[in-house]
Amino acid sequence: MKQQQGLFAISLIVVVLLIDQISKIWIKTSMMIGDEIMIFDWFRLHFVENEGMAFGMTLGGSYGKVALTLFRLLAVVCLGYMLRRLAHETHRPKGFLVSISLIMAGAIGNIIDSIFYGILFSHSNGQIATLLPDSGGYAPLLHGKVVDMFWFPLYDGFFPEWLPVWGGTYFSFFRPVFNVADTAITIGVVIVLLFQRSFFAEKSQTNEQNSTLSANIDNESNQNNDTSKNQPNDDMPTDNNLDTNSDYTKQPIE
């Protein structure tokens, strides 16, 4: 059972990573930054790159980029340790294993971009990038940019004029552009938030049941000990037997 859970988690991570990296490499080697393919009015493939945070958010500066990558590496190590423990905890719901696997797969997917894409690809500004260019990549190790492509402009419009601060301002929902890795992380987090009671309550319930069972066993053991103490021992002579034996020994031998 433990081995099956471990294989399931690894398989899920590998599948998500393959889908994530294949989609990114295809976008990177087929489109320039800003290019767009309209699937529906509300769903488009729109190529952008960011410094590595989810949904196109950035952490400024070269040091910020390296710090973000190192933080992600640390997070993946922690998630890997947690996933290893979960694979051995058969009482945990499978949904918890799925959610942690999705979060870990998404984190690894974006880490690959941040660490390696800068040295593997040429830049995509005004040109379609090439894989392993002769002139070298567009950035050093740990300074790659994350490829994003999914855009869902579900609604475009303007805020009402009477609204403070944002009145009359144009807005688009949903504006952030994201990728498969971001999606996996989001789904994993949402699953944990929605089902956290069942994920974490079951262990408490199991511990409570084990404690109750141990207490019952101890009570039964104590009762048996008390009963055995109160029962007379047939091997021990009674007072009558002692008196009889005493009288017998007093009789003269003829």
C-alpha cells in the first residue's frame, strides 16, 4: 500500500511536469513575446514571460530573482519530505496526497524555467527563441524567466464613475496570465483549503480511537489482576487442614 501511494505521487508529478514543460517549450519556440492565439473570445494563448512568481507577479532585481529561486528550491525539499511521510501514512485520505503532489509538481515546473531557461533559450523579444543557440542563452543560471501562456479575459469594461479611486478605470477579468505549473499549485492549495477538516481530522480520530482501545485494554488487564488476587489458591492449606494435620501428628504411634 505504501509503495503504491509513492508510485502514484511520483507518476502524478511526472505527468504534470511533462504537460507543463512541453507546453512551455512549444510556446517558447513557436511565438514571440506578445503573440496571441485566440481559442475562444474568453480563452487565449498569450505569450508572456515573468521573473518567476505565480500569475505573472514579479520580485524585482537580480538578487530578488535568485532569492525567489532558492526559496522555491527549499520549498520543494520540504514538500518532498512531506510527500515521503504521506506515502507511509496509509490513514491519510488520498486527496491530501494528490494536493501535495500537485503543489510540488507546479513548484518544480517553475523552478526549471527559473534555473535553466536562461541558458537553454535565446530571448523572445521580437524573435522566436531557439533552443541551445550558438551564441548562448539570454540569461545566466538561476536568472531564467518563467513562460506563461493561458489568458482568460472573461470580462472587459470600466469601473463605474461613482466608484472612489477606480471610477472610470478600465479593467479586465481575469487579467493574470499563467501556465500549467501555476494551475497545479492553485488546484492543490484549493483542495487542501476545501477539505482540510477531513485531511487533518482523520488522524486525530485515529489517535483518539487508539487511545480509547489502549485504555480499554489496560482496564481489562487491571480487572483480571484484581480477580486473580481475590480467588483462593487451592495449593495453600486451609486452617481446618492445618488443625487436622496438627492433631494427626499428636497421636502416638502404636
